[in-house]
Amino acid sequence: MLPPLVVPLPEVNIAWFLAGIVGLVAGYYLRKGLARAALQSAERRRDEILSQARQEADQRRKEIEVEARQEIIRLRESFEQEVQETRRELRQTERRLDKREDGLDKKQELLAKKERYLETAEKSLAENRRCLAQQEAEAQGLVAQQREELHRISGLSQEDARRILLERLEQEVEQDCAEMVGERLARAKETADRKAKAILVDALQRCAADSTGEATVCTVELPNDELKGRIIGREGRNIRAFEKATGVDVIVDDTPGVVVLSSFDSVRREAARLSMEQLIADGRIHPGRIEEVSEKAWNDVQRMIAEAGDEACYELGLSNVPEGLRKLLGRLKFRTSFGQSVLEHSLEVGRLAGIMAGELGLNVQLAKRCGLLHDIGKALDQEQEGSHALLGAEEARRIGEPEEVLNAIAAHHEDAEATSLYTGLIIAADAMSASRPGARRETLERYIKRLERLESLARSHEGVDRAYAIQAGREIRVLVDAEKVNDKVAAKLARDIAHEIERELQYPGEVNVTVIRECRFVEVAH
């Protein structure tokens, strides 16, 4: 067993002192290490915060850039929309100016027509004065001739002188009676023509509808040519879907900024135009969207047809027209004939017939009804066989229209016998509306054929040397051989040519026939 360790006290204090020093040194280094670790941790935290701040700043910058791009796109779209609105307003303004110019042209043409009428009246008055002076001279010559004849027969017996005088007197009386009858007939005809022209001119001046151009195609404007590719679609699927849904042909050619829609059915063409404009404005062009927009456009067109029929009846003051006939009238809004809108033509015929019926003391409302419905068959003739007059009359009979209206519809082109006074009014009003200047367009080929027919008809008469159609076929100048045709035959020839033109030709307005007989005597002095 070892003896207990006995350490002296001074040595114990030194050990504690050394241990304290070692602890202080160890604590210093430990604190220093902890401080270094805290510093490193703070630096790492700082780096993380800086990295996160940079990321947030980059993300915010990207968001701001996206918002700025979206704002630029929105402003650009707004600017383009404003530009389109401005262009649309400018086009509307141009249309209004064109309509005003057309109105001024019509007024100017009417004034020119009045001036020509006054000039013709002055020429006629001068001609009458000349004829009167010539007749007075002939009468004086006859008086002198009778005096000489009396002197010659004074040597005859009383019975012979009485017989000769009675024969001369009988011839003079017969001639005077014939002249009086002819003068009375001419005066009556002139009065009737003047009154009829006054009624017709008054009706035309009070009713003048704007003309429209007949077309089987319409154009749709595009904002840019890039849309042509989207309208065609991949491998043409969009354009095929559009043609199948609307029933019209789409023509995409090199013409910048437009596509062409072609169809003989004006209602389908209008529905296709509305569909194409909606698709272009929407921007979504694919088969599903095409079918949806086409169905909506077709419904819109049907609503427009119903509104057009109601407006036409309201404009003429006809409140009891059946709904079926109103819809057919609305279809005529998209139908043209020889460049003239059929609905506007029907309204014009209704107004003209009403005006003439008022002048003649007939039923104005019934005349307007006959005029408005006279071409109702043109809304059916593309779907059914037969003339539009008979088809319209049959449809009106099925709905229950009065007999006067049925006869006016069926007989306004002489497809049936006219049995009513209102039918005559409709025939006259229809001719007036179709033949007034600017109502219908005439193709160049038909125009040339009409002029050639006028000239050949005049040259077919005996004694005619040459014939010229002038003033767009409004006048035919006939030059005759002065040796074969005298003045009386020339007057008869003018009447014969005029009657033959009335029988065989169809023409708008009037055709003046002027027969010219000229004698020329030429001598040469040596």
C-alpha cells in the first residue's frame, strides 16, 4: 500500500494558475473560432440575400418588360382600331358625298331636259308660224286663181257656171272639213299628250330612287395580306370549310388587301360577306369558328330581310301585308335586275302608281299595294320554274290577296290578260321606273344592237337614202331622196317609222324620228 500523496501547497497554486492560463488561451481561441464561424455564416447569409435580391430584381425586371410589351401591343391595337374607324368614317363620308353628287347630277339633268323641252317648243312655234305664213300665201294665190277662173267661165251658160261653182265649192268644203277634223284631232291628241306627260313628269319628279349596280361578286377588305394565308388555312381546309358553310366561292388572288366572294344567290353572298368580316375582325379562323360565325351571319341576314320587308310596307303606308309577303319583299333587297335594286324598283312603282291613282280618282292604297307586290315573284324564280309574274301571282293567291293585286302581278309583263284599271297603272309605272335615266344599265353589246336595229328599220322604207341613230339612240335622222319623196310623203314616212319602232323595238324613254328632205342644184360657171 502506497503512502498518501502529499502535495505541497505552493505547487497546487501553480497548477491552478497554469490551468487558468490554459483556459484563458483556450477560451480566446474558442471565441475567436466562434467569431470566425459567425462571420463566415454572416457572409454566407449576405451572399444568399444578395443572390435572392438579384433574382427578385431580374424577375421584376422581366415582369416590367412583359407589362411594357403588353401595353405597347394594346396601344398599337388601339391605334390601329382608331385608324380603321377613321378610314371607315372617311369611306362613309365619301359615300355621302357621292350620293349628293348623284343628286346634283340628276337635278342638272332635269334642268337640261327642261331647257331642251323649251328649245323644242320654241322651234315648234317658229315652224307653226312659218307654216301659217305659207298657208296665207297659198290662200291668196288660190283667191287670185279663182278670180281668173271666174273671168274665164264668165262666157259660159248660167247652168254650166253654176255647176262648176258648185263642184268647186263642194271640193273646198270637203277639204276644209278634212282640215278641221284633222286640226281638232291633232288638238285633242296634243291636249291628251300634254296632260299625260304632266302626270308622268310629276310622278317621276316626286319619286326617284337611287340606282344600284348589279353584281354577282363582292369584295372584303383585309387589314394586311398575311390574313390571306390564314383564310386559306393549312392545305386549304379553312377556305373549303367557309365555302361549304356559306355556299359561295372564295377567290383569293394577287389583288392586294381584298378577297372576292362570288355567288349568284345575293342573300347567301351577303351572309358570306358578314361572316368573312366577322372572322377577320375576330382573328380566330378555323373550321369550327367558321361554322359558328356563318350560322350567326345567316340569322342576321334573315333578320335584315324581315326588317327590310317591314320598312318597305311602312314606307308606303301599308299595314295589312301578310308576313309571308313581307319576307319575300325583304329578299328583294338583295336582288337586282339590269343593275336596278328590285326592292327600290318596287317601292318606286308603288309610289308612281299611287300618284297616278290619286290623279285619276282611284284607290291610292290599292294602287300602292299592286305596285309594291308586282315583282314579288323575283324572290321565288331562282328556286322555282316559271316566269316571276306567274309565280308571284300564284304565291299572292295562296296567301289571299285581292283579285286586282293578282291581276296586276300576273299581267304587268303581259303574261296574262289585263282585267283591271290598276294593272294598266302598274304597267305604266313599271315602264317609267325602268326607263328613267340612270335606273338601269345597258350592256355595250345590247346598246350597239339597238342602234343598228333602229338604222336598219329606217333604211328598209322606200325612198330612204341614209339613216343615223344619234343621241344614244334617242333620235333617228333619216335622209331621203328628194326626187322620189315629196314633203307629204316625208311626213307620212316619219309617222310610219315611228309606229314601226313602237311595234317592234323595246327602248327606254322616247325616240324622235326626223326625216330630212333636201334639194341641191349645182351649176358650174366657165
